[in-house]
Amino acid sequence: MNKERLEEIEEHILKIDEDDSANRSKMLDYRHWTYELLKIASEQAERVQELEEDCEYLSHHYGLEAEQNKRYREAIIEALHGLKTLPSVAPRLYLISILDKALEGVE
């Protein structure tokens, strides 16, 4: 529902208040526009719920991505440290095992 539609409904309600027609006619108009507003409110509530579900989904996946990025960063730091400190014979296997652990999610 857009702002223009709400303004249109507001105009109709204000027109009803200014109108000198019979009370029964006014009551029917009020009921109609009240129904329209309730319909709009219901649609907006559904949309809010959809957006909340989307936010929850994205938040969950962002958390997973952040964990994975943290593991990768730690593995890279450890691998770089290993390159600087290990003797030249063993570093490759050691560094491969570090990176494998990061990719598997093993801490």
C-alpha cells in the first residue's frame, strides 16, 4: 500500500465528515473506509512479518559467514607463522593440514 492510497482514503473520510447527508449513509461510508484501512493494516502486518523472517534468515547466514571467515583468517595467520618458523622439510604437509582443518570447520 502506498502513501497516495492512504491519502485518498483520508480524503474520503474527511469528505464524509463535511457532508450533510443522512446518518445512515455516513455510517455506510465510515464502515467502507474503515474496512479499507483494516485491509491495509493487515497487508502491512503481513509484509512486516515477511521482512522480519528475511532479516532473521540473513542474520543467521551472516553469522555463519562470519564464523567461516574467522576460521580462514586464523588458518592463514597460523600458516604464515608456520612458514616463518618451521624447518624447510615439513612445512608443506603442516600447512596443508592447517588449511584443511579450516575448510572442514574443525577448530
